[in-house]
Amino acid sequence: MKITAPYNFVPLNEKVFYPSWSEQVTQDLPFSDSEDGVIEVKIKNVSPLFTRDGALNEHSAHIMGKDGKRHYFIPGTTIKGMLREIIEIMSFGKMQEDKDFQNRWFGYRDVANRMNKAKSAEYLNKVNNAIPGWLSKEGERYFFTPCDGQLEKINSIEVGLNFPGYKPNGSVWETNVSVGSDSNHYPTYPEREKDGINYRIVCTGLMQGKKHELLFPSDRGESIPLSEETIRAFKSIYEGTPDFAKEKEGKGCFLMALEKGYEIPVFYLKMQNGQEILGMSRMFKLPFRNNVRQQVEILQKADKTRHDLGETLFGYTGDDNLKGRVQISHAFMEGTVEDSELIETKGILGTPKASYYPLYLKQQHSPYKTYDENEGIAGRKLYRIHSKGTTTQLPQGENKNVGTTFKALPAGQTFTLRISLHNTREAEIGAILAALTFNMTPEVFFNLGMAKAFGFGKCHIDKEDITLRGFSQDMNYYMQRFEEMMSVFTYENYQQLWAQTESITQLVNILSEHTDDEVRMMEMKEYGDSKFEKKNPFNKIQEKGTPIHSWLTDEDKDKIRDLALKAKGERAEKEARRSLSEQYALAKSCVEAKEYQEAKKLYNDIMDELLKKGINIQEERQIVADIDEQIAKQEEEKKQQAEQDVLITITNKLEAGLGATLDKLAGDGVNYSIKDFKVCFQKVEKWLKDSKASQLKESDSNDLFNTSMRLLQEPSKKEVKELAKPFDKSGIWRKLTGFLGEDKAKELYDSYQK
């Protein structure tokens, strides 16, 4: 069986293009090369069209004129959404949570997989270890309280005999309410005794061959606080399950009961890796290993702090905000349409579910990859274009009261709008025009409004229907500037020119015409059967290989390749330096703190790492040269400071007098440090040198005389012999004569001889 669908995916770009000027955009300060202007556009709907303007109305968006007629328009927000989506694809933008996708978990129940018995055995082994209990909410926290005891069963007949209102064939919610409910008609899960043990009855709802309901033991264990991740996964897996998140005819549902403070019965499983899983039934759905966000991040690890072209043009909110520079008016229809000409349509507008992994995940070969594998998301979903103006019938469903009724505008209408651009650069103007016309590629369309999966809202813009006002160049010029900019990026990252990349080729092919068979929405059974490859061989939706129009000449392409190689080198250099950002910051802080030796060491280490990656280190070498100058200057300053310190020390010493030096006490604070004439004379000679004098001042002479008297009282053995020599024969007396003069030296000699 061949997989078919009214939608397909543009492969997600792993690399994101961030405009170099994205952080410089303001409303007040224009770029030197920016332009302001208006693009006037006429849109023609090729198939019936229906759009809403926020009001729930069977008629397409309109205002009532004074003439009493409806004047239809396409809301500017609708056109802006379409335009931004195309630009983000064309400019290799980010795929952002809550804007481009909703993060969800999906689950699987694999009880009897005939194609993979091992998978079924693994599933059963896990769920058989689950324990029953009660999920509750206190404030903003959720708790699981396990039952203390074994799960038991009670025969459905016995339940019916004891609870006359019992509805075994109702939904899970209805069956539990039928057994016991409070004044709000919420289940109370009445108690029942079995073999002397108290239980509470929990009903499972309608199932083929059902003979029993469940008994949860009334005794309980300690409550377990649950993580936000566990609760988000639980709600995500069951949000589409009947009675869980949507109430039927105002009769309540399990999620509503939980949020209002009621307990709901669940099964709890804790995996070996610590993951906690909650289920609503005995054979409950186990979550796949990866959620949608994780599958996106497997392929594209976008920098959330940087802004892509879509954000740069249309603005963004968050920690920092930027007002968009693109303003789009409503597109008012030319003329009017009588109600009798409207195309009334009824049916169910179901949306495709991302749980269908054969399409929503990247599939390269057999077997199909599930959310357990790390293949990544298939890409950005777009609705394929039906042929000519055809539409297909909406599913009707069994319940005629369920569905949507709307009155679409017939094909062939013309809508006029204005796109005002402020402070936009040439490539940005080109991006807008390329998105409106698919770079002037013929026979490519876009979808607007509701029921796109069924062929509604197919629109087209001809080149003749675009008028530029206030701009300096023509359309082709701006589109070429955009294509050149993107081609430098794609050649640098993908070794392909922009028009040759898979993303751009897939974009224009999805939005080209398809046969009715190609856009057929499969029946529910077909979706299930297509997963079993033994029944249906592996296949995926294929698109035609029609290329987008390119404005580049051979000369342009050669120039772009050269620019891309240069940009690649610059990017590698930038990334290499960014990877060393902590080392750079530390080195810079050392320079600021004047710790130049440490800064030099850090910069040398940085240069070693850059050289390993082949990066030019001229800038770092200059920094180290500057640091060497600072080190030399620092050393000179230290030298000068040391000399100054010595000078101050000498000055202080001279001011204190020679006696302070000669009679200085030793470290013990009791004995003198100078104990003999040899050391004493050395100190005196240094004193004369420091004071730049040839002889001692009178006060200093007196200090030396007094110190000499002290030394003569207890001379060393060596000096005793020298002192005993005649006055004119002794070296000591000659030295003293030179310092004190002959009279004072004689006085000391005579004193010693006595």
C-alpha cells in the first residue's frame, strides 16, 4: 500500500542562518543602506476560500458595508502567518516551540504485535509491573498515592446487582459515574469488601468480551510527588482520549476532575532510569523515548539567544523585544459575491496527528523509525496543492451534529493588500518578494484559510500583480540580493547553492499541483496497516524534482563560492575563538588586574589551541607583544621603586645617627648585634659611603667612640692580640685613628692599656 497524504514536509535545516545585522535593528536608527516602501499585491484564489477573522461565523471574514452587502477580506494576520512561514523556510530559520510546533509526548500500546513479538513481550513486562493508585493535585503540585495491596477484579454481573444504575457499555467516565457519583456528578468509586479486604470499584469502560471491573485496595501507601515532566507527558499522551480532557455534553471528564481537586484512578510505573509513567488503564500507553522537542533538537540545535531572518523582519517577544518592520493590511476582495454564489461545505476538519511516525519523523529506509529512535523530525509541514481548482469532500462522520459548516468564497476572486516595509535592507526586501512569488517560479501556489487539506484556499500571485512603490530598484534586483546572501550561507554549510538545496526544492514541489490520488487522505485502517511492513513495504511520500527559479549567473555562482569559502574560514575562526571564550575572559581580567605574567601564560595557551585548528593568531600575538611591554614597564617601575626604597632607608638611617646602627640589638633583644671591631668598621665604612662623606660628623664620631669603648671591654681573642700591639703598629688603632682622629684614638688606647 502506498502512503498518501494531503501534506508533506520540508526537511528541517540543521544549520540556522542568523543575519549579521539582527542585533542592530531598531525602529529609530535606520541602516545606512536601508529603504522604506510599499509592496502592493493582488492575490487570486484558484480554489474556494474561507478565512476567519476571529469570529465564529459561517461566512468568510468580512465587514458589512453601507450597501448592506458583505465585503470580504483575507485578514492581514493570515497573510502574515503564511508569508513568515515561507520566509523562515527559504531563509533556513529556526523551528521554534509553541510557534512552529507544540511539544508533545506520544505513547504506544503493543499487546499483540504479530510482526514483532519481542516488542509485545517487552511492553507486557513493563505494564505488568505497574501499581494501581490515585493521582491528585494539591496547589500546583501533583502526587501519586499507591494502593497498599494487590489489584483485584469484580465480576460485572455482581457490580450490576449491587449498583442498579451500572452502565457497562458506557465510556470510562460514564461507567464510573453510573456506579457512584457526588452532587457534581463526578465519580466516587464506591467501596466493596472482598475476602475481608476493602476495595474501591474502578470501571474500565466499554471493551469487547468485558466480564470484570477493577478493585483498587482501599489501604494506601505514602504519597509520591511527581515531576512536571511526568505530568506533561501524561496529559499529552491522553489529551485525545475520550473522557480524559474533553467532556461530553457537559458531563465532566477525568482531567477536569483532577484540576478541581478530585482524585482519579491511575497506574504508576517507575523505570530503571528513574522515569515515572502514569496510565489510565491496565494496559496503558507507554511514552516513546523522545518527545517532539527532542526530535527537533536531534536535527537542529538552534541558538535561542540569536535571531533568524523571520524574527529580524517580523519582530519577536521574550527577554528582549523587537517590533516588526513589516506591516500587512487586510486583503479586501474586489467587488462582492452574492450569498447564492457561496460554496456551503460541511464536514469534520480533523488535523493530522504527529503520532503517525511514518510521516512525521525522518524516514530514510526500512524499518520505520519511531519516537524511540534518534532520527529527528521530518521537517516543517505544508499542505500539498490540489490540481487546478479542485477540492475533495470533507469527512462526514457518523454523528451529523459533529463537524463544521462554512460558506466558502468561489474561486476566481481578487484580493488587494499593501505590505509596508520600514528600515529594510535589500536582501530583506528580496526575501519578502521571493516568498510572495517563490522567486518567480511558475505554477507554484500557497494555501490560505481553512480546509487546506481538502484543496481549499489555493492562491497565487502573478508578477504583474505586484507593484513596488518607494523603492530604488526593481523586483528582480532585490530577489537576486536575497538569493546571493542565502547561497553564500548554503554553500558554506551544505556545499550547495540555495536554489539547489533539498529544503528549497521540496518547498516548491509541495506547493506545486498534485493529482487527487497523491493528496488523498488515508482511512484510519490504512494508517494502522501502513506501519506493518510485512503487509506493506516501506515507502514514503515522494515529490517531483522541479527546481525553483534562480537569478544567479555563472559568474555570480563563482563569486558566491569564493565568498562562501571565505565565510567558512571566518566562521571557523569565530567558532574557535568562541570555544575559548572563558579563557579569553580570564586572560582579559588578568590584564585589567595588571597580572601580566599570568595573562601572558593564558594567551600563549590560547594561541597553542588556535594553531592546532589552523587559525591565524596575529591578533593574539599583538596582544602578547603589548603585554610584554607592560611587563617591561612593570619591571622598570619595580626597579625604580626598589631604588627609592633603598634611598629612603639610607636617609632614615642617616637621620637616626651612626649610634643607632652600631648599637643595634640582636634578635634576642638583649645582646648587641655588633660584637667586634671588624664588623664595626664595615658598618662605619658603609655609613661614610651612604652619606657620601670622607669623615664622620662630630655626633657620629662620638657614637663610634662610645661603641669602641664597649667593644674594648670584651674584645675577642683574635682582637686582644691586635690591640696589644703598639699604637702605630696595630691595624685596629690605625682604623680608629682614621675615623676618630689621633687624639680620640689615643684616648681609647690609653684607656684600654690601663
